[in-house]
Amino acid sequence: MEVKDMLPIFFERANAAQTLWTLYVTIILGLLAFIGSAKLTRPKLVASLLSIIFLIFAAVNLSALCAVTAQRLALFGLMCPGTPGPPGTDWLGVTWPMTKLCSTLVAPGGRGVMALHILGDLFTLSSVWFMILKRPKS
């Protein structure tokens, strides 16, 4: 497989990651908007159920994001092995324009994706429970 065949796949995987992040943020905003505006008769029960459902969603979403990130990193490694040489030199059969392209491609590390997702999860759950516990008694 040549680089020209892998590049569209790399960008398709980037689009898949973007879709997963967009879904994640949309679910978080919807959950927080619901908790903040709903008139709940049993708020702690609803918050508990929504927390469990959110954790299940977050685990599945994180798993998918990690898989997509691993695919992107694998493609990046195939397209841009090693460290590029100086301009104008042949580098593993890849000339300078390819090394320039490799310097512009971005594939985030799996740990960064996981850390950001987990921080978002903790923020979301703490916000839900803060809004439930600080809600005025009716």
C-alpha cells in the first residue's frame, strides 16, 4: 500500500475521531441542560440513573476513541517511519515533499485522548451532582 492510498484513510479516521468527540460534547451539554432545567420529583434517583447511563456511554465512547486513535497512529507510523532527513535528501525512499507532509500531520497520543476524556467524565459527573445537591428544596 502506498502513501497516496493511506492518506485518505488517515483523514477518514481523523473525521471519525472528530465525530466521536462531537457526540461526546453534545451528550454532556444535553445532560447538563436537562439536569439544570428539569423539575424533578426525585432528583437523586434521576441523577443516579443518568450517572450510570452516562458512565456506560462514556466507556463505549472512550473505547471507540482509543481504537480510532490507535488506527491513526498506526497509519502515521506507516506513512512517516522514523525521523525525516534534511530537505532534498532521500529518506527510506521518500523524498522531501513527503517529509514535509509528515511534519504537518497530527495524530494525538492515546494517553492524551484518554486523559482528556476521563477529565471530561469527572467534570460532567461532578457538575451533575453539584447541580442536584445544591438545588433549592421545593
